[in-house]
Amino acid sequence: MTPEEEIEEFGPDRRGHKSRERKCIAQNLVRDPADMIRFVRDPENNVVPDITGKLPGRGVWVSADLENLEKAIKSGAFPRGFKSKVTVPDNLVGLVKDGLKRSVLGLLSMAKKSGRIALGFDQVIAQARDGALGFRVEALDGASDGRGKIRTLSRAVAREMELNDPPVIGCFTALELGDIMGRDKLVHAGIGRGKLSRRLREEAHRLSGFVALVPTDWDDYAHEVKPKEE
């Protein structure tokens, strides 16, 4: 990307440096890039989601939620943003959802490799009891009794230690979670407090714009802490 293209995409800040903020092409408003998704063009001029924000070339940005992405598609904001004719894939929304899901699962895999994850009910309960539980992961198809016990304990300990209640991600099945952890199935997992937990929180926040992190058909839905609410 040329310096001129960088200024056009990012805009200069008050000192003439690259701004940390980005303009949403759907809203025409400047927002924090942590709440947005970047898109670039591939060699065939197809619009491609850049989930990590690292692909080369000039990009455009859209707020990370279904409403704004659909608005950008329907209003022709992508050709205007790129200032050229581009092809918007029919499955662009699906590509974004899948990319964000892979990103969250990738962070969970990273947590396993770094030893920052507790796997299974007993390990997560122990992590919660120590006040080290920063983020809960519960299988979409798991039973409510187990996650209820973890939730109750983690909240009690967090409040005793004057910490935030650990939010939950519940949009992946036990098979999906087991697959990235080298198991047949996984119902309960916990991420320790720290940098990785904060990264997971940010990525889960973006995913929540497209997928319900806490399934609304859970019988304990109202009692769960959503990442946006924490």
C-alpha cells in the first residue's frame, strides 16, 4: 500500500500520523477498528473479508455486525469505498461468520498450546475456585446443570475478589470444541485471566455481531453473562 493509499484508508491524525480509527462505509462514521471488519480486493476484484486486518492492499471497513454488513452490500458501499468496480460474493456474510468463528477457535487452540486453558468440568471448577477464570466456554449442546454450577461458583469467587464476572461463549458444539482440543467432544473449558483472555473478549465481541454467543434457547439464558455486558 502506498503512503497515499494509507492516508486515504486510515486518514491522518492530528499530528499527520496514521489514525487508529477507521470509517465504516455503511454508516459513514469513524469507529474503533476493534469493532470493525476490514475488506480487501483479491486479484480478480472480488471483495474478501480480512478478519485479521493484515492482508495487503487498500481496504475498506464495516462495523462488525450483520445489519451494517448487509447495508454496505445493498447500498453499493463497497464499489464506492474502493472507488472501483468490485464483485461482492453472494456468500460474503457467510464468509465473515466463518472467518470470525475460525478466529475465535484459533485463540482457543492457542490457549491450549500455551497452557492457558482448563478442559473439562473438574479443571474449570478448580480454575474458577482459584479466581483465575477469565472466560468460560460452554458447548452449545451441553446440559445446563454443569454450566450452571461453574457459572455460580465463578461469579461468587469473582465478586469476592472484586473481579468482573467471567462471560461465556456458547456458540460452538461439543464436537467443534473437541476437534480443536484433540478430543472427541468437549463441553466445558475455561480461559485464564490475562492477555489471551482479553484478546478472546475482543474477538468474541466481533463474532457476537453475527452469531448469538449465548443461545437463546438455553433454559438459563437470562442468567448468563454475555461478553458485551461484562
